[in-house]
Amino acid sequence: MPVVDPVAGVRQIDIWNWSLDMPCGEDAGTGASLSQDELERAARFVKPRDARRYRAGRTGLRSILADYLGTAPQDLRFSYNAFGKPGLGSMGQDPLEFNLSHSADQALLAVSRGFPLGVDIEEIKPIAEDVAGHFFSAAECTELRSYPAADQMPAFYRCWTRKEAFVKAHGAGLSLALDRFDVSLSTRPQQHLRRLDPALGSVQDWTVMNITVSKGFCAAVAILTEGQLVQLRYCGEWRGRPRIASMT
């Protein structure tokens, strides 16, 4: 993992990205570190490829988080809120916050100390139905239509990943209406929300950042920073049990 000297006063968000089709040792193939409910969920997939990718994603998640916490992957016990968002509870002074997303063969994991967050990765491909019209706010749809035709697909996925990341960070899942907040579709790497229902908080409390991922994919992370400064630390691909530097 690259060594990063964090800027004074800036907290880190660690980013892990790996291929779900990449051989990552025996555990990823067999699910040796997974819980019984994870193994049962893997068994419910109709396609063997989807089951294998699910096991590789959960194995990577457990391996990475276990190294932060100094424990064995199989000893992790996940808890879930009323809307299904997973957590590990408080471990030490600050809770370990994390969020996992996957699309096609790519897995993306964000980890922080004390910052609730959400992450989303999407494969960039044409969509036949009018997803924007159904799920974007009026302001977001207007901004999307302002782009030249050749730029609309990348703009669509910037919007989609940012909205999904915020919904996951907020923790309310699909119960949170997507028209209660606006994100920007611009290419700027870091920004605040453009609008947020006051009942959900202040736009200044949230930071939305682009994540650099493989070509053909788009990704974003939303973080409840409450005015604190954060930076992304790219930790590379997971290829087995990682060695983690301390987080700041």
C-alpha cells in the first residue's frame, strides 16, 4: 500500500477497489471466512459467476476490515440498521465506518474512522429506460439536459453514483426519496450537495467526492464531514490479507 503523508488537520478516507473475478486465494473461492448467512445468500444466486463474485466481495470486505481491527476475518460480526445498512459498532475511540459497492466485476470499499459514509460504483453502459426522469430531481434533470448529447451518459452516471452514495451514507436506504436532495453533475472532484431537505440536515455537513476507478466505471463517495477536511487515500487492489497503516 502506498505511504501517504496526511496534511495536518485532514482526516483520511481509505479506498479499496478490486476485481471480483481476480483470483484472491482459497478464501475468496470457497468463502472460508464467511458467515453461515453469507454462504446461504451466495447459494441463492442462480448463476455460478454471481455466487463467486458475491463470495469474493464479502471475503475482501472481511479481510480488509479485520486488518484494521486486528482480528480474524471470520470473527467479524456485522449489525444492520432498520434499513439494512451494515456496521460493526464502536471499536476504540472512533467507530470504524465502511461501505461496500459492486458493479459487474468491480468491488469498491470505503473505510473511515468516525465519518459515516456511502460509496457507489456503476458500470457505464446505455440504459434504455428513463431512469433520470424517474429518480432524479427536477433540477438534476434540467442540468443533465444542458449537456451535449455526447456528454450526457458520463453526466448521468456522475449524478447516479453521487445520489446512491448519499442515500447509503445517510442510512435510510430506499425509504429516502431521491428528490429530497440535489447533487451536482459537474466534473469537479469534490463538492457539497446542492440542496438538501432541512429535515435531513445541512448541505455544508456533507462532502461528495469522485473516486478514480477502472475505465468504463464511475464511482463516488458521500461523507458526513460536518465541516471537517478529508482526503481520499487509495490503498490499491485487495489481493489477500492487506497490511494497513494507521488512519488519521
